[in-house]
Amino acid sequence: MFGLAFGVSLVVLLIGTASAAPVTGLRATTTYAPPYSGTPGATFIGLATGCGSTGSIVVFPSFNLTSGKGLGSTKVSASSCGATNSSMQIELSAGFNSTSFTTTSGLHRFVAHWTLTFVVKLAASAGSSTQFAEAVFFVAEGIGIHDNTNGTTFVGATSKLLYDAITSGTYTHTYSKIKETSWNNATLVKGHSYSMQLGLDIVTVAGVTAGKSTASASVAMAGGSDDFLLTSVTMT
């Protein structure tokens, strides 16, 4: 994969494989929906290599507790710069930490339901058959359960990582009202205090080898009809 070859690391918020598939047959279900109670949060990270990379955050990541909606938009590009490889990655994260709660001891299932609408644009052009260019995007959502009592976090899993990459030409696609699910199966302890950590990551990567190559990638959840919605969260 291009990102590994150019030393570009991908860190996706709260996305893992520790929880496998959702479990069933547990206890009564508690449902959370907007307006949510907690503390919203957002982060962004940029990583550039070489001398031909640029990036911008078009819309800074944010999450609205009242509506359950979040925004974020980023664009990166890379062009060959002499004999040096160039790459640019930007990662945006937005979500919230819930207010604390307690529960009974045993295995609990947490399921978050998301609706995503956004526009992706990718472009890549290699200067010759011996050169390389690639444009990549990732969008993924996740849910973690944090034990406030001992400071540990149970990392959850997601139903699908939305991803695409090209090495030549252009690609434009609108993802409209995509339904996604993330979950976490966590063994909790009565008397401990917990909080849910919910968030969505947007990652764009562009990179080229030395020569005369170009690449660019953008993801727009910039408002209007383009955003992400945390529809509901259930705890069983």
C-alpha cells in the first residue's frame, strides 16, 4: 500500500477488531439519541514528507450534541519535487465523550448507528511508467468504552471502513445517506464509572515518487446536506 511505502501512518479513531460481531440475548436495552449529553471533541493531524506536498482543512472538524451531526472537510495534494518523494496526509476526528454511567457486572453490548453523506474527489497522474502516484481516502466511525475508575478503554469495531484509492485518472463520488454501524462488546464491573467515546475519522492521503507526478485527495462533509449523523446509540 502507498501509505506504508512513503512512511504515512494511519491512525483511525477507536476503530479496531477486539469486539468481533455484536452479541445477542443479553439484558434490557437503553437507547440514547440526540440531544446527547457529554463533551464534544475534535482533533486534526497532518503529516508531510518531501518538498512538494500541501494540505488544508477546509472545514474544521466539529460535533453538535444537540443535533448529533458532525462536520469536517480536508484536501491534500502532492507533486514531484526533484529527486525527492512527496506525500501529504491529514486526519480529522470529531465526536464526543458521554457523561459517566454505571451498570451491572457482565457482558454489555453497545451499538452506534450512523448516517454519512459526503463527497470524495481523487486524482493521480504518474509522470512516466517508472514513476508512481496515488490518492487515498478513508472514512470510519467507532465507539470506545472508557473505564473512568481504572483508566482503561475497551476498543470497539466498525461494520465497514469506507475506502478508495486510485493510481491514475480521476475519481469523484457522492456517498449519500450511507448507513453504518459500530459496536463494542465490553465486560463491565458493577461500581465502576464508565463513559462512551464516539467519533468519526476522515483521512486523506496523496503521494508521489520523484519525477513529474501529481496526486490529490479531498473529502467534504462541509455542511448543508453533507455531514455525518450519529442517529442513536444502544446499550444492552
